[in-house]
Amino acid sequence: MQVAIVSDTICPWCYIGKRRFERAHAGRPADLVVEWRPYQLNPDIPAEGVDRMRYLVAKFGSEDRVAEIFTAIEEAGEAEGIQFVFDRIARTPNTVDSHRLIEFAGQRGAQDGVVEALFHRYFEQGEDISDHGVLAAAADDGGLDEGEVRRFLDGSDGIEEVRKESEAASRAGISGVPCFIFERRYAVTGAQTPDVFERVFELAAAANADDSIQSPPPPA
């Protein structure tokens, strides 16, 4: 079964959604193929990033509202074993390079481990995931060669592809992340609880079985 996960590396609900999705899949057959696809919640953020609190206040209206939102996210994260350290995140980064790294990792069969490392370093260590040193360290955490990754990041490969794919996702109707697309036919938006994912796993599996039954045999 194929599942494409459209997400942004600075989206806390994407990290929570990853955990809940993994819990739903635990114990199921190991034929799942997961592909992480890019989405930029903030495509206009400059390469050097922006002051995080200033950005959040502009987005949500006040520091009190930001604190309220963070409290809800922290509580949801604790239930999934995630310790958010929002107070240690000074800047909201541009995420193009982190998405480039995820695509690079996917070509080498290390995508999920690198995604996990990026989420952990940003949300639980407060590191700047637009910094190439941090990205290379996350790649090393995920099993890639740090030197090879640094050379890749120093170039420009993948930059336009990330932007175009993020824009294409928006045109396709994706307005929030995470978005989990099962077998290109069933979409689940948001960090849903494991029981929701379990039902969609079953729905997709049943549809695949039905397709198999109805498909005519290949010609002899």
C-alpha cells in the first residue's frame, strides 16, 4: 500500500500526525510504502528566516493567543511522546532546503529517518533547520553521508522542484497539512487519531482487493 504524506517541516501537527499514523500502522503487514511530499506553509519567508514570535503574533493576533495554541499542541505532543520546546525556537525558517534534503533522502531509501530527525531537531532541540550544518547532521542521524549531503545542499538542485510541487499541492486543493493520501484515492487531512487512520487503511485495503478481483487476467 502506498501513502503519500504532504507536510511541512515546521508544522507541529505534522510531527504529531506522523506519530499517530505510525501507531495506526503498528502490527499491520509491512507492505506499506510511505513517500513524504513537500508543502510550504510560508513560501514567502526569506532564506534567513524571520523572528518567530513576531511572525506568530502577526498570524494569530496576540501573544496570549499564541500561548494558547502552543499549550494545546504541547499537550497533544506529550500524549505521543513528543516534548516540544517552543521557547527555544528563535526563528521561523524557510523550509526549501529541508524539503530538498527529504527528496534527496528519498532517492536513497532514507526518507522517513531523515524526516524524523528534522522534526526532532527543530521541535525538540530548537535547532534551525534552514542551516546547512543542522540539515547535514539530521541527514547523518537518518543514515546518510554527511559530506555528500553538504555538497548537495551547497548546490541548487531541487529548489525549483520543491516550490513547484508545493504550489501544485495547493492547486490540487490541499490548504493545510499534514495530508495523508492513501493509494492516490483517499485523503486524510490533519493529525487525526489512530482510529481514523485504521479505518482508512481498511478502506484502502478493501478497495485494492476489490480492484484485484475485478481486473481481468492478463492475456496468455
